[in-house]
Amino acid sequence: MLARLDRSNLQYTEALMAMAETLLERMHGDGYSLAEQALAPVRE
């Protein structure tokens, strides 16, 4: 997760999005899935 962040220009929202992305990746690795429609509002 830390590799995705620019430590010299870190915004709170960027940290939250990086954590959410890491959570989704771990869930996917554990066999969980979410429909693209469910993720669309978060990605926009």
C-alpha cells in the first residue's frame, strides 16, 4: 500500500483510497467479489 502513495504530497483521501484498494485486493484473494456497479460510485 505504501508504494502507491506519494509520501511528499500525501492527502488524507489518498490514504483512505489506498487502504480501500488494499482491502478489495485481499477480499478478492480470499474469494470474495463485488459487482462493478457496487464499486462505480467509489471509483468516480
